[in-house]
Amino acid sequence: MKTLWRIKKYFADLIDTFPYLGLSYKIPFLYNLIAASDFPYFFSKQELSDIICAESLKKNSIVLDLACGTGEFSFWLANQQKDIHVIGIDSAESMLECAQKKAIEEKVENVSFFCQLIEKLTKDDIEQHIKEQKLEHDSLSMIVNCFGFSAMRNFEQGFNQALSILPEKSIFCIVDVYRKPSVINYICNFFYDNLLFGADSFRIVYLQMKQQMDQFELYEKKNVPDPLLIYSTITPYIAKGVKKAETMKGN
Ligand SMILES: C[S@@+](CC[C@H](N)C(=O)[O-])C[C@H]1O[C@@H](n2cnc3c(N)ncnc32)[C@H](O)[C@@H]1O
């Protein structure tokens, strides 16, 4: 009975995002297989912690991990700095169920999760979650998005919505990859976007967003071989910025 219910839920998640199937993004088992082979972390853990610098965040503050999936990045962040609380948000319940299970198994106490579309995320959602979880953490010090926007149908809308929640002078951080143009990369993008994941997976997300931040410092790595498609290359990057004092309406 439980298996039947699970299949139904996976199916609902898939239908929900059709035609942007992002198959492996909706099935925790598949995604964990990919993540276990070190994808998506093309930056070493040391580089990640140097750039993201979680220990400089305000004590007792909250970090949102958007499109958290099975929570790998949320757990990594939460373990970096024990006095922050990481809230992972994703639209796929099946992924969150897996994240929640991991949090219990690995006894990570400063993380929690809830289900919402990033494009629809509001301050009230966060406040309600804080109440439900009885968190004493108050301000929001950082929003991170690790391989989320590139998997999102309306990533610009998602970014703007998230930015509207972030207090001024707080940090926005995107960890993702894109393909630098070349014929092979172009073909691979087509393959990914239309046939394999259908998730517009390798758009240059930060370009559309960096005008909206005071500064979006960009930490790029050299092109590295694509772990899934030989002959194509991907460029991992981290874009980190501080929210402007003025909201960017009309920007
Ligand atoms: C590649 S996975 C990234 C998972 C995780 N951030 C990590 O680093 O392991 C992309 C995730 O984005 C989620 N997602 C896609 N579109 C979304 C949306 N509009 N709102 C919330 N989550 C979304 C998917 O459900 C999936 O879990």
C-alpha cells in the first residue's frame, strides 16, 4: 500500500513539472545516485566553505536553501555553522521526504524542510514554518540556491520572489554550472533541455540575475568534462551578492 502511495506521489511530482521533467530531480533515489558520485559539487568542500563563509553569518540567523532537493547542501551548510538554522524548501515532496529522513538518521538538528514553489514563496510561509518548528532564530542572513534555478522553469520569477524575502544587506548565493558556447556544448544543451531532463538545465542563470544585486561576485572554475555527457564541458560557478538597500523594482 505504501509503495503504491509512493508511486502515486512520484507520478504527481513528475506530472506537475511536465514537460520540464527533470526526471532525476524528482526521484530521490536517482538524484542520490548522481550526488553520491560527487556531482553536483564541482568546487571542493574547502573552496565552497571559503567562498560561502557560513561562519561569518549572524548567530541565530536563518539560511534558506531554495530547491534543496534531498538536502545535501542544507546538511553541508548546517554542519558548517551549528548556530544557524537552515530551512530547505523544494516543490517535490518526494525529495523532501528523503531529506527529512536523512536529518533524523544523521541527527542534524539545525535543519528543517517544507514544500513550496519558489515562485510562490512568501515571508508568511517562512514565518509560519518558524512558528511550527518553534525556532528561536530570527533574522534571515542568507539565501542559497544550489543547482536549483537552472532546474526551474521560471527561474527569473523564482529569483525575484526570493529576493523580495531577503532583508537588505543580506547575502544571496547561487551555486550552479553552465556550458560555455561551443558546437558540442550546444548539441548537449539541446539534448539535455529537450530529451534528457527537459529542465533547461544548463542556462547561464546568474547573468539574468547579477544586475539585480549590488555586487554578484563570481567564482568560476575552468571548464571541466561533463560527468554525464562525454565531449561536452561544463563550467561550475558560485555567484555571491549582497542585496541592495533599495529593492530592484524597475531595475
Ligand atoms: C538539481 S536538484 C538540486 C538539489 C539540491 N539543491 C542539491 O544541491 O543537491 C533541483 C531541485 O529543484 C527543485 N525545483 C525545481 N523547480 C522548483 C520550483 N519551482 N520550486 C521549488 N523547487 C523546485 C526540484 O524539485 C529539485 O529537487
